[in-house]
Amino acid sequence: MYREHTKTVKIGDKIIGGGNPVLIQSMTNTRTQDISATVDQILKLEQAGCEIIRCTVPDMEAARAFAEIKKQIHIPLVADIHFDYKLAIAAMENGADKIRINPGNIGGPDKVKAVVDAAKERKIPIRIGVNSGSLEKGLLEKYGGVTAEGIVESALDKVRMVETAGYDNLVISIKSSDVLMCVRAHELLSEKTNYPLHVGITESGTIQSGNIKSAVGLGIILYQGMGDTIRVSLTGDPVEEIKSAKLILRTLGLRKGGIEVVSCPTCGRTRIDLIGLAAKVEKMVEDYPLDIKVAVMGCAVNGPGEAREADIGIAGGDGEGLLIKKGEIIRKVPEEQLLSVLKEELDHWK
């Protein structure tokens, strides 16, 4: 598998590549200059399971804010830089664990060299980021528009710029909002380089549409063995990105831990508020460090059989419900006690 053969890269106290676990990233949407708000958001993301965080650096005030932000958080801090090489250097001077740049718009070879020298001195990795929306005019003309081949050629051109400046402590990120184009670009890139890849579907949309596009695109890419870090890009609370990323990784068998909730679709036999109950269970189990499967079923007729593959489950009937373990009915309880009985079982789970 490709992931097992990528170069290892150290980001703060985390190591990616070389078969290490795929790590979850997100990006703050606060003003980086607002240190308090940015730290508060990062701490919430940490609690949700974020393992690497990126902050935008639009000016020197934001770059200087990194020094204070870094003191108050517990995960690697990445600086997102556009156009101004001085901001990249300043961010590194103020504690950035990694920088994200597009060497093609940073100001020319001499300025790329200045950034590389600063990164090399501090052993800070550089993430080379290329999006489908930033392809050069020459590549658009060569390929007749935005294509996977053009995205890959652009990314490898930027890699060579940094390599020519004398550095290979790199991570590559190529993104597109076109899911199948993004998949194809990763397939092509993985044949041409062994640098670790940060993967994501950019501009994927709102929580609903963005989750679907990300699950499809990232699922295909990760299943093929590509991707060393991921971000689910959503228009919404970044905490939702972490929840989605964790679920994608668990579904693909790339992450263990955390309770998986399965629930049946509603049908004419349903006599309880299954939708509301399932949502409450999903919320309730977020903080349990258990690697188990919990089933929420809406029918006492088929519930025990359908929940057989789950470690524990509940099934609702008409005014009463069932507590189920490994498909066996353990006890009957009043419908209104289903949630509390399940919590009691989880609290004492062995």
C-alpha cells in the first residue's frame, strides 16, 4: 500500500508517513489575531479529536500571535501562508510546527529559498498546497482546462522548486471540489512521489453536502492506501469536521476507538421517536472511550435480530422497550427509560 511507503515527516510531536496512523486535521475560522478566540476554538477541536490544527496568517499580527497560541494548546500548529514569504518566516520564528505555502505565488526563487532556509534551520516541514482553482494559465492551456493531470504537474513543479532550494522535508496537498478529479489526481500523484499526502475535498460545501462529498472522495482515496493526514472541509463549525473525519477513518478500519452507533431506518412499525432517540444516543456516547458498537432500533419485532452484530442495543416498542446484548434480550423497560438504561449499561461496561 502506498501509505506504508511514504517518507516520514515530523510535525511538532507527531509523525506522519511511513505507515503511521492517518491523522486528523482541521482549520480555525477565528481571526488568528484574536488569540483568546483562536485558543478557545483549538481546545474544543482538541477535545473532539483534532490532532493537527492550521491557522491562517494574513498579516504580521497573526504571525506574532502564534507564539502565544502555541503556549496554550497541545497539538501541532500549522501556518497557512499566501503570497508573502515574510509571513512564512515570521510564523516559523513564532513557533509554527509546519507551514503551508504554494511556492508558485510566494514571490520567486530567492524568496522560496529564504523560506526554505528558515524551515531547514528549524527542521520545520513545508506543506506544498495546490488547489484546482489556482492552476497556472500555461497548464490550463496545455490540458484544455482544469484536469487531474494539470493539478499533479503543478504540484510536482512546486515540489521541484523547494527541492532545488535544498529541502525535502515536505508534505503535498492537492485538492479539488470535483470529487472524481480529486481522486484521479491522487492516483496519478501517488505513482510519481513518495512524499506524505494531506488529503481532502476542498470547498465541499455545507455539513450535509460536504459530508457526502468528503466521505465518497476521501473514502476512495484512503481505501486505495493514499493519505497520511486528512481534513473534512465543511462550511460550518470545525468540530463537525473532526466528527466526520473520525467516522470516515473508523468506517475504513483506519481508526479504532469510540462508540459506533448504528440505527435502523424508520418504517410503519415504528411507534417511538426513533430519529430523536438515535440522535440523543449519538450525542450521549461521544465522550465514552469504548471501542464497541451500539444499536438503536425502532421495532421490538426485528430489533434483537438486527442488533445481533452490536455489542449492546436498545429497541423501542409501543410504550416499552428492550435492552439487548449480542442479540439477546436482557430486560424490558418503559419506553421513557431506554436512554437512561443504556447510559447505565455503558457506565458499567466491561
